Amino acid sequence: MSKSTDPIKVVAKNRKATFDFHIGDRYEAGLVLLGSEVKSVRDGRVSLQEAFAKFSDDGELFLMNCHIAEYPWANRNNHEPLRPRKLLLSRKELGKLSQAITLAGATIVPLSMYLKNGLLKLEVGVGKGKKLYDKRDDLKKRSAQRDIDRGQE
């Protein structure tokens, strides 16, 4: 099978992100990972629930608080599960993200991690926090849509 026809395989998804944040722009970022981390992610042993992205002092973007479980067969070469991981974006995209954070007071939220053409990618979005009443509206809309769907079947 050729690499260009490989489908995208979603490994992990942050389901709470769209509930807690209004997601604006979305970006695809590469990740700098160790070998044991890649094997563990391919097994699906990753959690994006509490993860966020943060700029370092020298302008690089890091994924913080993302839990990638230790790979059982890596012995002493294993990785630390919660270590910061560097995100790979173009300089132009990094500039847009830093501007969004400083001007709009937004947060960079990881949305999903997936395999694309054999490479691990992370989809990040610029998120603005929702208020409690926004979350209630979302729940009402979701339950109303569920009732409509049940009535049609």
C-alpha cells in the first residue's frame, strides 16, 4: 500500500476541549518524541485530557501535561510519562499562535493526536474559555438533537 493513500488513524482525542472552549483556528503540529513514546502512542496509551501547549522563553512551543504511558518493554530506556514535548510548527504559525495568546487571552488546546502517513501529528486549536451558561446551552442543544434523531428512527 502506498503512503499517499494511507488513511488518518486517530490515536487520542480530547473530547472535553470542545465542551470547555470555543475553538477558533486549528493547526497541525509535529511532535518530538522518543522511541518508547512513539511505540506507546501507537498502542493508544496516551491521554490529552489535562494537556495544554505553552511557549518557552526562547519562543518554542511545548506540549505540557500530556500523559503517554511508559512502554512495558523499554526497560531502563523508558521515558517520563508527563515530560514536556516540543511541538513542530512553522515560524509563521508560531507567530500567529503567540499573537492570539497575548492579544485575545486565548489558550492553545490539543484536540487530537493521529497518525498521518506514518508520522504522529497533533491537532491544536486556539481556544477561548466558555462560561457556564454556554456549556448549559450546548447540553440543551445536544439533548434536543438526540431527541430529534430518536424520533426519526
